Amino acid sequence: MKISANTVVTLDYKVTDPEHAIVDPGEIPLVYLHGNGGVFPKLEAALEGKSIGDSLEVHLEPVDGFGEYDDGLVTSEPLENLPPGVEVGMRLEGTSEHGRHIMLVVQIEDGQAVLDGNHPLAGLALDFACTVSDIRAATEEEIAHGHVHGASGHEH
């Protein structure tokens, strides 16, 4: 079987930065529904037509991965507007007119917290190395829902 739309693909993978530092060791295989936007488009295109055992490396510029770093996603918020006990390094979930978002507390000073809404890997080039370890036809339910379900069925 070859990777094509509506196949469930399992990848053993590792992600590094251009200096070969490990960003994600891939301790748990990546399982996704091909053709449904479950992985980066450039990676999905490179995997099209591959078979079990095939290996590949894909270089992802920021635009191909988590996007460019956006200074507009960094904001300052008075501590009194945040949950008690907020510390640098914590992630806070918030909502705005644009929907739900996660913010990283990067600095606290003078009663203000600096929050960064960028993905932690925004602005970074990444090298994605993988081997296809399994391919199967997606179930009708997986296709209808647009994502892979667990071994025992529906798992959300």
C-alpha cells in the first residue's frame, strides 16, 4: 500500500534544528490521516506515494512549519488581570475576538506580565526526518471526522 488520500500513516520521526539540536525526539510515533491537513503541507506532499519502510528528510523553513515569529503576538497585561500565582514560564489559555489562544509568560516586572502568543517553534527552520512504519486505509468514521481514531475506536 502507498500513502495517498484517506490513508492512516504512522511515522517514526525526529525533528532537529539546522544545527542538529533535537527539537522533538519523536518518542511516540506520529499517526495522521493523509490528505486532511494533519501534518505540515510540505511534509505531506513529500510523503505522497511512499511505502512502508521508506525514509525521507524534509527541511521546513518557518513559513513551512510554525510560521514566522510575530512581534504583534507579544503583549503586556497587568498581573491583577491574570490568575494568582502566575510565574515566568507558565502557559495561560485565553480567549479573544479571534478565538482561543495559549500565551507564554516570558517576563514579570512592575506589576505587568509580558505574554507571548507565538508557537514556541515560530521563526525556526526545522529538519524533519522520518520513516514510514505503517499505512492502512482509514475507516469511514475517520474520514467523516477528519482525523485518526485510536485502536479501540473513537478517542477524542
